[in-house]
Amino acid sequence: MIKPFKAGITGTGSVLPDKKLTNFQLESIVETSDEWIVKRTGIRERRIIDNGMPLSELAAEASKRAIADAGIAADDIELIVATTITPDYLTPSLACQVQKQIGAKKAAAFDMNAACTGFIYALQISKQFIENGTYKNILIVSAEALSRVTDFNDRKTCVLFGDGAGAVILSRVDDDTGIGPAIIGACGEDGAVLTVPCFFATQEDLSLRSEGKKQVIWMDGSEVFTFASRIMGESTKNVLEDAGLTINDIQYIIPHQANMRILQNAARRLDVPMEKIYTNLEYTGNISSASVPVCLDEAAKKGFLKKGDKLILVAFGGGLTYGAALLTWTK
Ligand code: ACO
């Protein structure tokens, strides 16, 4: 099918909270060590949002930066898609709160939850509105305060996660750049390996958590590890095949930042050097759906990306969910 319009990323922005939580600080909270965390995950520190700060503020700031970078006005935005598993409120949605804070009065706004794959889901869904001519400018903002659903008594999870926000402007582009083939998928039958209960939890789920802690992350780390190592390679290969490209045509893979060993496994499976895999988890930890747009913004601002570069964005997460997209850099 011929698509009448193309959707490209014309602006990016991100924010990490000021407060750092280092591995050494975690040593005084749970029985762990900097050495164990670095060796098993590659993470050295993560950023944590202040108790008194709403996530929407972080999300709005990342959004303002993306809007400025795209050189448009808040009024030009016609749709805001926010992705998060840790919204301040169920309603108003994070997207509506961002709309208010940035003054994007003409935009429709809704939240999406595909856990760590949220940004790729948002990209795949939003690009349809550009391609079919409905909208010209969409804001996607992915923001997470995982510290608010982290059990700091559970050393198996509390060393992994951090907070942050990343945003992009998706606009109609009239050259060969923009988003190419993308895939999104889910394996709901395996969802029990990574859970955060909300208003209800089974007795079994409750028994996996510390006494009195309901709304916190529980994860079977090795099951998630195996799924992630496999699905990242498979998703990337599928997108490349759909695009008629090989891995040699790709300048960078920008993956969800969960664990350096997962990224090394994926690199081996794809037969690419680690230099092609963008990483920042060393100082962000895993910030769920925010991790890909935060990396994208960093890579752009550090000058790693030039117009026409071909990138693969790829993620996996709770659900279980997965997704990947080919992106030809527009700016
Ligand atoms: N410090 C010290 N020891 C620890 C720690 C810690 N923080 N955590 C676990 N251990 C211990 C365990 O208790 C275990 O000890 P035991 O053998 O005496 O029981 C030992 O280390 C090994 O534990 P494993 O769980 O087998 O360690 P593994 O090498 O698998 O690493 C990890 C665990 C890091 C969680 C890994 O499985 C992983 O990264 N999995 C994927 C996680 C992930 O990507 N999650 C997010 C995906 S989706 C999303 O982003 C929300």
C-alpha cells in the first residue's frame, strides 16, 4: 500500500532528575555491592525523582525541549501520546497534564501502557495518523518514576531501575527520511514473569512481595533475561527484512536499556559490534518506556546522528511486550 505521507522525528528532548542514587549508596540499603551490580547489569547509578515532584513536571519539561528542538509552537501539536506505567493520576492522564503544562490547547491527549515497549508502541500508532494525513505534528512523551513502584527491600529489582523522561515530535516530512517498517507484539501468556499490581492482586502475586508491599515491581529476572535476549534480535531482524535492509545498513541500534548483558547477547545474535549499540544505562539504569527516547535525544545532542542515518529502535518489557522500528534520521 502506498502511504501518502511520511512521519519523521523532527525534535527530541529529555530530562533526568537531579538526584543520583549510586550503587555505593544502595550498598547501605540492601545486601549488594557495586561490583555485583556492575558485573551483572552494567549499571553504576540511576536518577531518582524527588518525593514532592509530580512526574508530569518531568514529562512537560522533556516535551518543551522537544518542541523547541523541532522549532514549532505548542499550538502546532494536534495529538499528545504519553507512555508510562507510573502516572501521577489515572485521571487526568499524564498526556492531559502535559497538555495543560505546555499549553498545547489544540491537542487531543491520551496515555498508553505497553511497559518498557511503550515508546515503540506509541511510535507505531502515532505514525499512522501522520501517514494517513490526519495530523501533521504529534508529541510522544515517555516518562517514568519507577522509584515509586520499587521495593527497596528487594535487591533483585531495586538495583535495576531509575526515573526520567524523553519526548519526540513526530511530524510530516517530505523527503526519504522518517519512520520505516515497525513491528509491535505481545506475549500475554508470559505476563506473570514481570508484574506491578494496581487495584487488585492475586494471593500468589502478593506472596511474592515483601509484607505490606502491593504496588511494587516483582520480576523473574532470568525469564525476562532470556525473553529479552531472544526478542531483541528477532524484532530487529524482522524490521530489517521488512525494509529490505541488512544490519550493515544500520548506523546505530538504540535499544531499551535494561541490562548490558542483554545488549551484549543481542549484539552477538545480530553479529554487530557493541560500538553500534547505543548505551547509557551505566548512569540511568532502566527507565522503562523513557529509555529509548532519552537515548535518542542524547545521541542526537552529542552529534552522533546525521541526516539519512538509519537507526533501529528496539524494546521489550512487561506484558510481555516487544517492538522495533526502522528510523531514518530527519534532522
Ligand atoms: N546484589 C547481590 N546479589 C544479588 C543481587 C544484588 N543486587 N540480586 C540478586 N543477587 C543474588 C541472588 O540472590 C542469587 O543468589 P543465590 O544464588 O544465593 O540465590 C545470585 O545473586 C544470582 O541471582 P540471579 O537472579 O541468577 O542473577 P542474574 O545473573 O540472573 O542477574 C538480573 C539478575 C540482573 C535481575 C538479571 O536476571 C536481569 O537483568 N534480568 C532481566 C531484567 C530486566 O531486563 N528487567 C526489565 C525488563 S522489562 C522492564 O524494563 C520493566
